[in-house]
Amino acid sequence: MSDSEDDYMSDAFLSKLEDTRPGLIQGKKAEKLMKEEKIKQKDREHREMQKNKFARKKIAELMVDIREEALSTSMIVNEPENKGLAMMQKMGFKIGTGLGKDGEGRRNPVQIGEVKEDKKGIGIATARQQKIINEERINQINLKRKMAEEQTTKSFKNTTRQKNIENTLVKFIRKAQKSCYDLDSQESRSRKSDFFWPPGVVRSLTAKKARLIDQTDQSFHDDREEDGLDEFDSEKLIVEITEYLREKYFFCVYCAVKFTDSDDLVQNCPGNCHTLHDED
């Protein structure tokens, strides 16, 4: 046989032949069946895994029940034929008495506390408890800090709001003092109070009056630097000046209008408050 001819008995020759045996599934249908078989195999493996897991769980529960039952009953009652008990009786131990030569020792076994059932390290429960305590302490600190910040923000807002109100009142007081000075001057009236006229005007008049006084009079006290014109109760002073202007001159500081009479003032002025005028 030449080298160019294939050996019909070799694997190379047989691999080239197509499998035409009857009953065999070929092509895409075969691939589909193989995929379905793999899915079924995985499903069987999953069921087996769940079954083993359930069996392990049942065994763990059974172990817990056996242990609790054993701990709740005395070995003397539960296992009277125990070899260890028999050895102790040979050495003089009597059931119902305590340990020791004279029976003065412990009568009952040492009680077992919490039984460790997992594989985690000893003391992890204490560590977790300490972690929870630390987290609660941190939360309390953060809560107090947040409350302090909110209180500071609230206090700052209240202070700012109060300052704005005070500045607004001072602005209207200065306007009312100027109006009062102008109207009193037109009517040739003396000031009702030093606070009813602008501080600059009052200080100027006081200084002029002081110059007219004999400087040799030792009883005279120059209190121009201690006049206290810049120290007043804003809310009280603005009411006093505006009421004076309304009664004497029918003048409203907020309207900046001098009305003809009291009826005209009542009918056309919203009221003696700047917030009433702001709303309009």
C-alpha cells in the first residue's frame, strides 16, 4: 500500500466518515437537547444542595436539643452506670453529699453559661456590644452638635432680624425728628423734648446757649458730651414722636403727608405703623 492511500483501519480514516447510524439526532436539535440536559443537571445539583443544607440544619438543631437535655438533668439520674461516677464512688464519694473528704465541697456541677455555637472568635459579642455603644455615643455627639449648630443659626437669625428692625425704627425716628423740628420751627414752638428734634440740632442749640452763659459761673456744668441723645428706646420713642406729629400737625411720617385735619388723617392714612404702610 502506497503512502498516498489512506489506511482504512486507522482513526484518521474513520474520523472522516459521517455517522449515519439510524436513530441518532443531529444538528441544532441535538444542541438543544444537550442544553436542556445541562439545565436539568444543574437543577438536580441545586436540589441536592438544598437537601444537604436542610439535613445539616436538622442535625444542628438535634445537637442543641440533646445538649440542653443533658445539661438540664444530673448525670447521677441520667447515667447512674457512668464509669466516672463509679470511680468516684470507689474513692468514697456518696451520692447526695458534697465533694471532699468530709463532703463540705460542691454538691452540684458547675453551671455552664452561654454555649458557643459558631466558629467566630471568643469575645466577638463583647466587641460588637462595644461597637454599638461607640456608635450610639458618636450619634449622640453628632446630634448634640447638630442641635447646637441649629441653635446658633437660629440665634444668629434672630439677632440679625432684631438688628434690622432696630435699624428700621432708627431710620423712621430720624425722619420723624427732622419733620418735628421743621414743623415746630414753622410754628415757632419750642421742642417738647430733646429727643423729638435731631440730635445735631439739639447739640448745636445747647452749645449756643452754653456760650451765652457766663463762663465764670462755677455752678454751671457743661454736659454736652453726656447728653445721652443717642441712647433711647426705639419702639417707645417712635410712637411718642409720631403721635405728637399726628395730634399737633396731622402729619404722618410714613405717608410723608400733612393732612388737612384729623378726619382726613383717619380716612386716608392706614395707621401709625410702618408695617401697615408696607402692606399697601
